[in-house]
Amino acid sequence: MNISSDTGGIDSSAFLDYIAKQFPSDLAQMVTLRDELEKRQGAMIAVNAANNKVIEADAYAESTKAQADALLNDAKINNDASKDTKTALDAREKDLTEAEKQSSIDNAATAKALAVKEAALIAREDGLSQAQAALAEGQAKLASDQNALDARIKALQDKVASISI
């Protein structure tokens, strides 16, 4: 409803007519519109709060993802290092196993050589014992022959001394 006159002022009869007829319905519409705006404003605040929470959650997710990526990279590096260490340890174990086998072979060869040397030593000791026994016999015989020779020389000297010329 138009309450202004053509001269630019307010037409009081139109204004009173407006207040009597139209204003209560406009006021009711305005109250309804105000309530609707309040609801929408509340909804907008909730949407903004939710959007802020989504932004915070996205930022937290990004930082958590960055941390998880860093942890994953560290785990990959550690895994690679442990694989390298395992490979090195496996190679060392193989070398040690081969060295142990070679050592066992060398020990067996050394034991065999020692057994041969021990047998030779025992044979030599037996030979030495026999030689010592033969030497002792020879010395005893030599001593007895020496005594016999000394006795014969004495007898010969006695004979020569008894012959006088």
C-alpha cells in the first residue's frame, strides 16, 4: 500500500487506513520473518561452526597424515636397514659356517697327522727302549769282556814278569 502523496508527504488517511488494515498482517509477517531469520541465523552459525570444525579436522588430518607419512618413511628406512643388516648377517653366518667346516676338516687332518706322529713316536720310543736294553746288555757284556781282558792282560803280565831273561 502506498502511503505517500504525490507531493512527497505522507497521506494521513492512507497511513491510517494502512495501520488499520494492512499493518497487523505486515507485522505478523515481519514477526514470522524475524523468527525465520533467527532460525536461519542459528542454522548459519551452526553451519559456520561445523565448517570451522571441518577445517580443524582437515588440518588435524593433514598433520596426522604428515606424522604418519614420516613414521612410515622411518619404518621403511629401518626396514631397509634391517634387511641390509640381515643380508650382512646371513653372509657372515655363511662365512662362519664355511670357516667352521674348514676348521673341522683342518682339525680332523691335524688329529690324523698327530695320530700318525704319535704312532711314529711310540714306535721310536719302543725302538729306543729296545736300543737302551741292547745298549745296557752291550755295556754289561763290554764290562764283562773288559774284566776278562784285564784278567788276561794281568795273567800275561804275570807270565812276562815270571820269565826272566
